[in-house]
Amino acid sequence: MGHVHLLKEAHHTMKPWICSWETRCKIVACVLFVFGIIALNTWWLAAFALFFVLGAAALMGTALTFLLKRMALLLPFLIFMSVPLILGGGLPPTPDRYTFAALIAMKALAAMAAMIVLSTSQPVEELLEGMAHLKIPPPIITVIFLAFRYGHLFIRELNTTRKALASRLFYGGLSVSALRVYGELCGSMFIKSLLRSETVYKAMLSRCFEGNLPATKPQKIIAADLYKSMALVSFALILIVMEQVVF
């Protein structure tokens, strides 16, 4: 519940001009912006795109602490990815390897920041409806909805387990007894997840659910929505043109 509450709170702090941006235009503009970032081959331009997203998020009313905490989840994966890229050619590493690792890290962080802002700038229901209005296959939308819903349930289960362990004076560590507790908890949560998925499947099957989520009538696209989308896509195009002309 806490994670869902944070998402709702992040949405409520958004400025009216970002919340009124039509969802379909927002999704298309954000996806094109991410593709534009991926097309960059200069790390400092990718870093500039990252700072642009952070600055835009601050102007939209997004709490930077909320955004940075979500982006921090990507850091372990980037570290594990960067180490073999830097050291894969032997020691000492060449400057090109540092540059390549920095380029990939900046791209990943900028793309993730843009997607976080997209997902928090309107309720999840509106985001899924916008995807449905863009003719994205219904099974994909259903999978995203279920992953979002039960991902939060999994996080709540983790928090409940952590509090239960703390109330029993369990302090963790790497001792044999602590590792045994970790193993039992992982096995228990895995079995619970299987049972829950089976229960949900039977419940959906008994209600003749065919994978199609209902969607309301799409919101009308106005000129302001197009201007906002063009501004975001134009920024990515400017970076690509700068790279081609300057470099």
C-alpha cells in the first residue's frame, strides 16, 4: 500500500499543465524521446538529456527525491554491466571503455527517468486506457496491469515480513541460522506467489475474463497537447542533429 500511496502522492503534486496533457500524445512523445536518447553516441549529450529530464520533472512538480529513489534501483544493474565492459579488455582499461560504459549508463538513466515521469503524471488507469486507445494488443495491457497490481502486493508482503522479523528481534547477517531463515522465507514467498497466481487465474476464468480491460472514450486531442509533444520530441531531435553536425 505504501508504494501505491507514493505513486498517488507523486501524481497529486504534478502541475496542472502536465496532468492535462492527453495521455496518448504523452505516451507517443515519451517513447520517441527515449528512442532519440538511445540513438545518441556521445555520453555527455546523453548526460545532458538526463539532466533535462530531471529539470523538466522538477518543473512538472515531481519530487526529485521520489524520482532519484526510483532511479537508484537501476544502479546495481548498471554497475554489474559496467564492470565487464571496462575490465573486459584487460588492465589497464582504455579511455574508450570508460566512455562506452558512461554512454550506456547515461542512456539507461535518462530513459528510466522519462518513463518514471510518464507513469506518475497520471493515474495508472488513465495510462493503460491511453495504451488501449493506441491499439496496443489487450493481452499486453492486461499483463502490465497485473504486473503493476501484484508487484505492489509483493512489495507489501516484503514489508510485512520485514516488520514481522524485526518484531521477533531478527537482525539478519550472514550466519548459518540467518541464511536458513532467508531460505525459508524465499521458499514461503515463492509458494505463496504460485498459490496466489493460481487463485487469481481461477477467479478470472470463472468470470469469463478474456484479457480485455474496459476503456472509456478517449479524451479529445487539442493543440496544446500537440505543442507539448512536439517540444519534447524536438529536443531529442536537436541533440541528434548536434551530434551529427558537431561530431
